[in-house]
Amino acid sequence: MAARRRLLLLLLALAPALSQTVLGVSGGGQARKTYIFRVDHRAKPSVFPTHAHWYSSAAFASAAASADGPLEPLHVYDTVFHGFSASLSASRAEELRRHPAVLAAFEDRVRQLHTTRSPQFMGLRARLGLWSLADYGSDVIVGVLDTGVWPERRSLSDRNLPPVPARWRGGCDAGPAFLASSCNKKLVGARFFSQGHAAHYGVEAAASNGSVEYMSPRDADGHGTHTATTAAGSVSYAASMEGYASGVAKGVAPKARVAAYKVCWKGAGCLDSDILAGFDRAVADGVDVISVSIGGGNGAVSPFYIDPIAIGSYGAVSRGVFVATSAGNEGPAPMSVTNLAPWIATVGAGTIDRNFPAEIVLGDGRRMSGVSLYSGKPLANNTMLSLYYPGRSGGLSASLCMENSIDPSLVAGKIVICDRGSSPRVAKGMVVKEAGGAAMVLANGEANGEGLVGDAHVLPACSVGENEGDALKAYAANTTNPTATIVFRGTVIGVKPAPLVASFSARGPNGLVPEILKPDFIAPGVNILAAWTGATGPTGLEADARRTEFNILSGTSMACPHASGAAALLRSAHPEWSPAAIRSALMTTAIVTDNRGGAVADEAEPGRAATPFDYGAGHIALGKALDPGLVYDIGDEDYVAFMCSIGYAANAIEVITHKPVACPAATGRKPSGSDLNYPSISVVLYGGNQSKTVIRTATNVGAEASATYKARVEMASGGVSVAVKPEKLVFSPSAKKQSFAVTVSAASAPSTAAPVHGHLVWSDGRGHDVRSPIVVTWLQPM
């Protein structure tokens, strides 16, 4: 097993170098790239007043046997990480790798963004419970690493807010279209980090892609404004997106303060070096929570010691800052989840009980259901238009309605069917409109199944699931004169069942450390209303001239700030809780039933019950998380032991912890990643090893210091037995922590090797049911 893990880590570590070889980038060439260097900060000679002076000195360069003179760092990191980033030739980067104080070096990489009613759907109620007890989060500061912020929005108003917490050390970076006075008692900080972006794309890259961008904290994209106000937007009355989802908009923690860290740029993604700088500055400024709706995409994973999000978040968590990240949008493919470090909360997406239905009426009288956020002039009542599917004769690109792929003479005045994929959904509508089409139906394929999200299309359009799409295309192909029309039904509340696991939400198992279940939980992430930028229309397309104060978006990017806002409320209500305790409260109180009382289902496969690989511990329920009864706490020493147990060398762990570590010599029972005191339990059985025991320690945080909890195990059938010892935990004022062992046994590995799942529940009979998902997986040894 150890050899297998080392091989996996080696292949992952070599992946960037292998990709360079494929692209023809010579390791000895002089093309410059950005590299991030982790430096032993204790090695700084005392003659230098700061680490920045040292890194830029001739002495640092000479110690690396470099003949190229002093460095010019892009970023200097000194809070969550110690080191710097610089744009260098490959040969000079290799020289610096050999510097005696350099512990690690890795290339900068581009990452992507994982792009009102939802607080109530999570169980929050005005003047009651968590909102009331936490004063809506007014003493908590949420740092958002994203595309910046549009400060004039009502959702960022500081009306009726008390003074900014005195501990706050942040500030407002002035720049084009952004004054230092743009900040207030709500938006308490705004900074931007462009050095990595400029080094990667060129200094003028912010304007080179033809879109509006600002070299300042101002948000040209909209994503950052949306995520920030989802987490902590102020109350805004008469909110809607062009009439859809009308009502009162507010963030999960509506009085929490927002600090925006612009690390992502419109159309250009987010550079690791800038992300790490954002983490470093946010923690130094004094945030309490960090929200990061960014990831590698396509289930990309890297060892934690070369993953800047994992490294930066560890530095934050070790200083008491809660970090939430998005799970990714590559679902429903298995093993697609990203952001896998066990010290962060990884958030998947679920639906809420609100929808925006549209209906397609066919010429033969059949009606098909879809969704849409189209708000323009509708199709004339009872007017049937010709229906056309360009994929019948135009090939793959035409079926996808790619740019310049549609013959205007064939689509003029018609409803055009476009297959989903390869280009943005709203961009397909623009292609149809520019070709003279009257309307569009966007049809899901197998990859998206029945999962639907609304879009603010530029022409009458709606989306349909795979089954409806196939039927629609069959009708168009087999009917002499196929016709249809689209009817838009507005906003519907009280939809059942909800929540569903969103079809796009990334799924487990964890592709790096299967002993840690990811995602941790799901939160609202489908059709979420929040504030929007004034620089672009609701589609984000350059040709979209509309401007809206609010927009409705879907993605795990939208789910992540729900968790960040929830953490802000819990931090305010329980300031003594660690980040791990907050995550534990959210996980062990999460729900696995929908608003009909049935099991939470998978949107991608209607009728199939979702599993912990889909939703982790379940859908967060803030009404319960305020008082979870027990929590599973984790400290720095636990994370170090975990990294030792999965085979990381001490020097690799030090890259993350920036402290010397020593992994203990193996004696007696072999340590396992499953032993981390995680709120979920993931057991991996290898080959003939059909029994495994893991240890957990629960801490009583209930109002009653004396409490007794009894264990109950609920497992799906699968030939697995689970024993818990002891079966009863007794807490007292002098015994706030109690440990127990969970032994998973199987008579033999099943022929299909399908995972088995269930739950362990500790109940005190007084309303506390502390639920932990259990997943048992079989792997064959190499």
C-alpha cells in the first residue's frame, strides 16, 4: 500500500513536467514562467530587516550559485506560507531549487471559478435561532477570494451596522474605478493581486481579451460580487433578476463584514501565486472566514504540499480561520471532487424549493418541461414556429450551435434545438440569435442527464433534460412539418422534492486520499439570486447590453459561500469553536431527507437515492448546527499525524505547516488516514484485509455538561457489519471528551466491489442526533 501511494504521489508531482514535455517546452530554454518557492524563513540572515530584502538580495542569489543577479519577486509570502513567487527561466528556477534554504518549488498554474430564498431553505428564520443569537454575524469578517466586488450594490450597504470590529487590520486598495473610500462598515476591505496574472499573460493582459477589466478590486466579471453577497449580503428589498425570484435578498450572514480579495480575472482564471497571496493577506488582515469558489476542474488533484489552496488554507486554519471551498462542477462523474485537504470544508451543490419553469408545446399537442430565466418579449400566444435541429445535417459543431456553425438560411424564424456542451449555454443562444433564429431549446445529453439550471438568455429559450431533449429531436426528425412554441411560467416556490444533489456537483470518492470522504456536505447551489456587477450583462457575454443589480447563477461556486456564511454565524455564536468544530457541527447535523420526507435523491438520475459520495454528510441545516451536541475536533498535531500516516515525508509536510515535523516510527498498529478525527468515516479495505478499526473522539459542546449518548448504526445491505465500542458515551464536567472505536468487518470482498454506506448516530434522547456517514470501499492491492 505504501508503495502504491508513493507511486501515485510521484505521478501527480510529475504531471506538470510531463505536460510541459508534451507541449514542447524545453527545460533548458529561456522562456519565463512563474514559480512559487517555499523558503525556510528561519534561515534569513539577521542583517536583512525583512524576508523581502533577503529574497531580493545578491546574497540570496549567490547562495543558489546563480549568475543572473538578484531576484525580483512578484509576491512575498509571510503569513500562511513563507517564500516568494517570481517569473524566471527554467534554468534559473532549477538553480533556486538547489538553494539551501528552499524547501520546495512548483510552477504557477491557472485555476478556474466554479461557477434570496436559500438562507430560509437551510433553516434560518428572522429573529429566531442562529440569526438572532449571532446577531446575523455582525462581529465576523468574511474574506472572499474571487473576481473582486462591485461596491455600490445595495447588498453591500452598511446601513444600521455597528462600527467595524477593532481587531480588523485590512484596507482598501485604490485603483482604476475604485477609490479607497469605496469601502464602508460592510465592505471593510478590498485588495487585488495581479502580479501572477500579469507575469503569465503579459502586463497588458487585463485588457487584451477585448473585455472590460479593472486593475483594481472592482469586479468586471460578476462572480465575486455574487459569491460575496451570497455569503454576507445586506438585506435588499424588492430584489429580483428582471422579475425572477422577486422578494427580499440577503446573504446567509447578512450583517457579517466582507473583505474582497481579487485573485481572479475576467476570462483569464486565477493564478496559484495570486491565490496564495490572497490567502496570505486575508489572514494577516484578520478575517475570520475565507470563502474560495475556485478549483482545478476535471477532478484535478495534487499532493497537498504542491497545492497552493491546500497550503494557504492550512496556514489559515492553523490560525483559527475557517476555510470553505467549492467541490467543483464536473459531476455527476465519480471521483470528480476537487479541493480535498481535510482541513477545509469542501462544499457540493444542491437544489432548493424554487424553480423557473418553462414549457415547450409541440404541434402534436405534447408538452415538455424545462427551465428558463428569459425575461424579454415572449413568443406570441398560440403562435407555432417551425422546429429545427441543425445536428441532423450540419455535423457535431452545428448540433452544439458553435460559433459560425449554423446556416442562417436554415434557421431563420425557427426554434432551434442545440445540444449542451463545449461552449457556454448562453453563448449558444447568441449564436442562434445572430443567425436569425427566433428561439432556442437547449437539450441535455448523457453527461448532464436531467439536471437543469436557468439562464438569462438573450432570446426566447429554455433548457430541457436528456429524455425530453431526445423526444424533441425525434419529433423534429420524424415529423413532416414539426412546430413548437415556448411558454415561460415565471417563479414557482415550494417545489418538491428538494433538495436534490445537483447533477453538476462533483462527486467522490476522494481521488487522492480515499480515507477522507469528500465532499463534506452540500448547500444551495442551483438558481441562486445575489448581487451582480455593473460591468456586464446577466449572461456575461460581451454582446449582452443588459445591466441588472442581481443575477441568478448555479454552481458549487454558489454553494461554497452558503457554507462560508453559515460558518460566520457559528463563529459569532460560538467564538471558542475551532474551524474543525464548526465544520463538524455543519456535518453531523446535516440532513439526508428531502421536503417530502424521502431520501435525498440525485438530480442526474431521477429516482436514485444519493449516497455520501454525492452529498458527503448531507445538506446543511443551520437550525440544528447551532446546537450539535457533540463535535469532532482536530488540531495541528492531528493533521501532521494524518499526513505522516498517508506517507508524506517530513520535509514535504513542513512545506504545508512551515514548522519542523518528525513522523513517529511505526510501532504496533499501523496508522491510517482513516484515524483522523473526521466527522465522517471512510474505511478502505484492501484485498484479503476484511476488517478495520478506526478511532474517534467526541467533545461535548451541549448546554448540559453531564450527558449520555448511545450509538446506533444504520447500514445499507452489503455484507458489512459495524461494531462500536463502547456503545455508550458518558460526559461530565470533568470528562468533556470521550473516545470510541468503530470496527468495520466484511466476510469477504463482494464480487462487484461496490461501496457500502450508512451512518453512525450518537443520540442523547434530548434532541441531539450526531450523525456521521460511513463508507466502506474495497480496493485491490497492487
